[in-house]
Amino acid sequence: MASRRHAEALILAGRVTVNGVVVRALGTRADPERDRIALDGERIAVASVRRTIVMHKPRGVVSTLGDPEGRPTVAALVAGAGRVYPVGRLDLNSTGLLLLTNDGALAAGLLHPRGAVTRVYHVKVDGTPSEEAITRLRRGVRLADGKTAPAHVRVLERLPTKTWLEVTVVEGRTHLVRRMCEAVGHRVDKLARVRLGPVALGTLPPGAWRDVTPRELAALRAAAGLRPGGGAPAPPRRARDTRPRRPRPRPGPPPPGGAHGGPSAPPGARPRGPRPRPRRPPP
């Protein structure tokens, strides 16, 4: 097994196959329990027990399993949880909720842009953002890698020289919230993720971790588009036809005048028509 970045490099290098077919497209889905996933021709063993934990990442800790610069990593903090991998990342100076799991399908579903899983941050910025700046954050701001999706933003607390904001986004771009705030003129002083999808950080202290509850796991799988118990993604539901239906005509009395629609004759009246000519007697 490898970190997400290393795994992506292996896929792009053509070293990963699914059922004997080389896979080079990132984000390709496979079911580890049904499909044969191999690296360099050797099948990858599937973990017998899936585990997903939530931890409170402290500041100054890298959210990877290894770091070439020798900085502290989350691997040391979750050593007793077995081989689990971070779902997404928090940068070195950010704190808060970080999910780790050995369920690859769950991680891929939560990170896929199609799922639009919400991420809630508490952000301390310099100065006092104006209503115009907050409106720009809500509507989306233009960054170097494109305009951001609409965000939910509210003011938590105003301090003499700082302001606490709650920012909810559905994208996982690198340093997204920091860049958004800087784009409207307010540098980020502190940033903490307090919720990812249905899972909240709560009162978990920095550096600590816990297993997700069965209810949280079920909600996470639903957010990732997975079946409640299996690893395969749930098939998309067919959209219902919401167009208004035309009412069917009900049978009623025949139109006046019969099938031709002419005026009806009173009862007992002789039908109108050309009168027959009287025949002349022969001479």
C-alpha cells in the first residue's frame, strides 16, 4: 500500500492493473472484493477489516504517512490504529478534523468532486471583512486555478484586529480557504476544520483520535455514494419524469346531432330531406 500521491504516480506509470487491464486514469473505480487489483502483476491483498478513524490534527504535523524533510507526521499519532491512510490533507499550519481509513472506495468517494462533500472551517483572519468581501466569498472568487464554487460564510466573532469566520465549501483544492480569504484582502491567521461531511470534530483534543461510530460510518458511505454494507458504489437512480401529464379524456354523452354534430331533431319528427316526386300515370 502507498500514500495517495505515491499511488497516483504508480497509476500514471501504468504499473496498476484491474482485472488484467492497465489503468492510467486517476479516479477509476474498482471493488477490491470483486475485482483483481494488481501492482506490477502481483495482486494487492485486501485488508480483512475496514477501519475509519477521525483525529484532531495538531499544528506543525504533516498529514501524510511519511515526510522526506523529517517533519512529524500523523502516522506517529495513529500508530495504534493499524495501517490507515489520510482522506485528503490539512496543510502544516492548519488543525482540526482529519479522516484516516483503509477503505479505498470510501476515501475515493469522499474526495471525488462529484460527491460535493461539505468541509466546514473556522477561520481567523486579519482585520474586519466588509459585507462586500463576505458576499464575494459566498458567490465565489476567482483564483489562479479557476473560480470557486459558492460557499456558506458567516461571522462567528469580531475582535479588535481579527475576525473569526465559519466557511463551508464543497471543494478540496489545495489551500482553498486560505486563498479565498486572501483574494478578498484578509490574510488567514488560524484555520481549523471542524466538520467533514456528516462527521464533526466535537471536543476531541489535539493529537487524539477515535473510531467513527456506526451511524457516522453509514452516513459517510452514503455521502461517498456507496452501498450501506458493500464496497461497490450504488447504481445511480433514474430521474423521475416530472413533466405534467395530460389528463385522459373521459367518455361522455354523444355530441348533439349524432356523429356529424348537426342540430338534433325533436322526438317523433320526420327526418328532413328531399321530398320524392310523385310519379305520373302512364298514358
